[in-house]
Amino acid sequence: MANRIDAEDEKPRCRLYLITPASLTCDAEALAAFGETMAAALDAGDVSCIQLRLKDVTDDDWRRAASALMPIAQERDVAFLLNDRADLAADLGCDGVHIGQDDMPYAEARARLGRDAIIGVTCKASRDLALDAAEAGVDYVAFGAFYESNTKQITTPASLEIVEWWADATSVPSVAIGGITADNAAPVVQAGADFLAVAGGVWAHPDGAAAGVKALNAAIDAA
């Protein structure tokens, strides 16, 4: 997938959706080191896309990080998305953006990024938010959190029932997020999630990020 998460008539295999670690810093040395780790992770197994998630940083930090990391992803046919920042995603030529309920409205993000960009929306555990997003034309809806996470404070726990319901109700892809690892991924895959959004389950894997990608892909296949 170079620039879009596509729904198909026949449900495709669940795929991995990486989110950069919360500890990522944006100086040149740190970005170069993480770039090597990221490249090894992307080379280790199937990854659909990677989302650059930064908090409390400057626009220059966003630009440095995207400039360093986006080519690594795109050279491997892995889509590169920004979290929240549709304005910068458009300026920098990213493949898309993930927006939360408190971020730029979907219609404005689409207007900025164009029809070919990937735009996904956080829907937490709300069927109404998901249906509204799908009707508006999003490329995916994100449900979660399903497990405890060290990456983001959980405000709305989600159950597997919403993933099952969504898989039966629509062809718009779903992304499951929140504390997913190789050890607990199977129920989420079996429920019908199209993508597993993972941060700590890869970057904090005891054997390294590449091993984390391999383990999650193995868990997806086994499920």
C-alpha cells in the first residue's frame, strides 16, 4: 500500500499499522538512530503504514522528523501519516493524516489533502461517531483502546463487540488501537479488525523492533 488503505470485496488479511514511539525526539542524531530502527522494523515483515505521532513539539520538529522518516517508509511502499496535523501533512507531501475528535474536522482535512490522501478518524468506542465518519468518506475508523497502554492515557475502553459489529456492517476498514501486542492480538484479529495499530508492542519488544514486527505478523497469521 503506497498511499491508501483500501477496502476490498473479499476481506483481506489484517495488517500492521505502526505508530512512532512516544519517546521520539526530533534532533538530528536521535532521528537518524530511530530511522535505522524503523527501517529494520519495516524490513522485518508486513507493515501497511506508519503514523508519526508527536506531542508538544514545534512545527520545525514535525518537519525535521517527517523529512528524516518519510523517505524510509515510502521507499518501502509503506504509507506515511501524520497524527493530527493535516496542514503539515499537505505541505510535506505525506500520504495522509490521522485525526482525533478534537482535531481539524474531516471535511477540512480532506479539502487540504485532496481525494487521494488517507484520512482516518478516531472513533473511540462510539458506533455513532464511526457511522458519521464513514458517511463523510473517511478511509478508516479507529476503535480503542482495547487493552491498557503506556503510549496514551485511556479515556474510553472499547470492547471487541464494536469491531465485530463494524466488520458486519460496512466495508470501511477498521483500525484497532490500544495496548495491542503479539500476545493479545488474536482476539482483536478474530473480531474482524482490518489493521492493528501498535507502538509499544513493536518499539518496546525485548528483542528489538524488528522482532516485534515479526511476532505481530506471526500472531496475525496464527489468528
